[in-house]
Amino acid sequence: MKELAIHGGEPVRSTFLPYGRQAVEEQDIQAVVDVLRSDWLTTGPNLAAFEEAFAERCGAKHAVAYSSGTAALHGSIFAAGIGPGDETITTPLTFCATSNCVLYQGGRPHFADVRRDTLNLDPEMVARKVCKNTKAIIPVAYAGQPADLDAFMDLSQKHDLCIIEDACHALGATYKGRKTGSIAHMTVFSFHPVKHVTTGEGGMVTTNDERLASRLRRFRSHGIESDARQRQAAGQWQYDMIDLGYNYRLTDIGSVLGNSQLRRLEANLKRRREIAQRYDEAFLQLPGVVVPGVRRDVEHAYHLYPIEVADDWDRAEVYRALRAENIGVNVHYIPVYLHSYYKKAFGYKGGECPNAEDAYGRLISLPMFHGMTDQDVADVIEAVGKVMFGLRKVATA
Ligand SMILES: *Cc1c(COP(=O)(O)O)cnc(C)c1O
């Protein structure tokens, strides 16, 4: 057996393979250069074109672009009318922005546990936590797999709740044949470079509700009713600020990049699903590795491919050993309420969501991005096998 790199052996790869990476092509670069030579660097024709194409791709009536996924989440909390005294329920197994956005508006995020198989927010756990102050549920499509949205929409009817799906992982996923972005009251996406489509920094909210769409548009530009392009077209200087908003606008430079990338989304998804299938096949029989559980009624978008390590292995050691093999593994996520800020502000002590915490102790995200070559995929498979066999003796000694 080959010696592990962590023990001084030769690493599987000589160069580092990150867990996620953007793919920017020549046509993207040319599109950005053209915008730099144009009249509109922000809130121009490319913003409108990107929003329109995005709404169509998601099967939604409206898409409102933001300067980041976090800003888009903040906008959706504002549009839902959440303020002081209002409560929301979300999953702890997410990036902290999912719940921070509730705090920005003075609301209180609560956490309900995840299902042990999909690691998505469990509707039964949520139902037990709904109370008279609950205004919204924020399910996250963890790793790119939609949560059980029908169950959440049922809850929303029963208790008059807003469903805001954090689909920052799930552009291009489907749930029971319906597209992510067309199902919840609002669906939020991110265009950070590790996500499917990038604008550098950027985000989007889709909705079928005209009233929510206009609130979302106002909030991203100071709460002002019109935008600069509309005022220029109308030849008028007057405007009214109706709400307290922010400057959360996406530039036309970012918009044109996003729109150019969106045209390759199908190939991007196809490649990610191919890689996931190769991982599944390679790891199903491998001792110590549990592959991600996928519902039969979804099409996964595979922003991430998180494995779990079994009891006889030490996750921290497996992580370090894979890093030493030059495989850029990561962990998604530290349960949000275990961060110092949440512990201090709300008195969380650990143990509140046992499924999420147990998963957190085992999770390792393997490299997953559409630009991976077949050799990259083979390297990951080889390194995981090498490390699991190499560390097993230690674990069972
Ligand atoms: C990436 C991400 C965000 C935040 O998006 P940014 O564009 O980085 O602000 C929010 N939620 C989840 C689940 C994410 O993965």
C-alpha cells in the first residue's frame, strides 16, 4: 500500500485541486469588455436582460438581481415584511447568511433539525416549532438538493407563512418535475465564484408575486420607487423614497458576465451530475464512506458533493490526510447556532439539533465543479480510497 502524504509519502496530486472553482471563458471576457466600453456600467440594459433570462430559466414570473446572495436574502426578508418580534425557522446546516438576514431586519431566527438522509430541513421538526410569531420558513437546498417544498407550502397555507427558499446551491435543480425558483414564494440564488454561475459577487431573488417583486426592486436601491434608467428615459429628476432600502444593486458588468455564464448552465449541470455518478459508483463499496442521500423525486444540482465518514474513522484526520494528498476538501457546515455570535446572543449550548450536529462531525465536501477534468475526478477517487484504507488501521488499532 502507498504511504499517505500526511505520513511523508508522495501525494496523489502534485498540484492542489480546490473544492469549487469558476469557469470563465473567452466569450464571457468579451461580453464584459463590451460593457466596459458602453454607457451603462450599472442598472443598464444588461441587468434587465440577465433578470429576464434568469426568470425564464427558473420558470418564474420575476427575477430581481442583487449585489450578493446575502443581500438577496436580506431583500427577501424585507419583502416578506419581517421585523422586530417576528420569528423565522431555518436549518442549522447552512452558511450563516441564511439566518443573519433575519437579524438584519430585527427578527429572530430559530433552528429546526434536518432529516438524517438528505440533511435538509425536516418539515415535521419545523411544524413542532411554528408559533403565533412565526412569519417565514427558510429551507435551504443543501448541496443542491431541494428540500421537501410541498410540505413547507402546506405548512404555509395552514399558518399563513412566507416560504423563502435559499437555493444558493441549487440553480438548475428540480423538485417533483418543477424548477427551483418557481415553487416557493421567493427563491434566493448566489453568484459567488464557487456557485454554478458567477457575476464576481451577486445574487437573485425569483418570485411569481408582483407585489413581492416590486418590494424587492425598491429595497435594492434605497427604497426609491424608480431607478436611474427609468428616470433618464422619462426625462425627469423627481423620485420618492418609500421604504428604507440599501444600495444592493448588481452592476451591468456583473450582469453581462452572469448572463453569458447562464447560457452554459445545462452543460455545467450535466458535468456535475456525471461527476457525482462517478463518485457514487466509486464510493458505494468503499468502507467508511457514506455517499449523499438523494430523493427519487428531485434532480440534484450538485453545488457540493459531501460524503460522511463512518464511526471508525476520525473526520479531522481524514480531512488533513486528503489535504496532504492535495485534494481541496472542505466542511459544510458548522451548525450556525454553534458560532460564537449565536451562542452569545441566544444562549445556544450545543445539542439543540442532534441530526445536524452528528452530520457536522462526519461531513467532508469533495471537489465538485464543472471544470474538473476526468483526471481530477480520478485523483479524488484514488485519494479517498488511499486515505480510507490508510487510516483504517490506525482507527481500528
Ligand atoms: C453562497 C451562499 C450564500 C451567500 O451568498 P453570497 O453571494 O456569498 O452572499 C447564502 N446561503 C448559502 C446556502 C450559500 O451557499
